[in-house]
Amino acid sequence: MNKTVTLTIGNTDFKFNLTVNDHADFVDSVSRGGSICSASHNFAMRSIDKAQKEELKKLLDVSPGAEVQIAGALKGEFAPALDIAVKK
């Protein structure tokens, strides 16, 4: 499954092309105890549209913590929470 997600950050629309593998790599890295900042940065940079890669890199350089916010928004849109209940 691939999904394109557009996030408006400030006054700029950024287009991300998400794949199952990018999402899985992000979740796996975090669940293994890896740095959430590094995993978030990698997730955002791997999925950003190639034409906007340098613009996103500049934004991340001047906005500490932005990668975590961006990754959270991307993850929430790519894999939304399901309403799951256990039958007893």
C-alpha cells in the first residue's frame, strides 16, 4: 500500500509518499528502543517528495523537534487507530 499525504507546515504544503516499508521501519526502530528523533527524521526524509527534500531538510535544521511532530502526523494518517474490542 502506498499513500500520498500532504501536510501544511507553516505556509508550505509538503507532499509525502508513504509506503508500508517506510512505516514499518519507523515503528520497528522506535519499538527496538532507537532514538525517536532519528527514527522520525528518517521517516520524514525517506517519504518526502523528492522535489521538496531540500526544503524539508532546511525546515528540520531550524525547527528542533519538528521531525517528531511530522512523523506523528504522517503515522496517524497512514495507519489510523482502529476501534478494537475483545469479545468475552
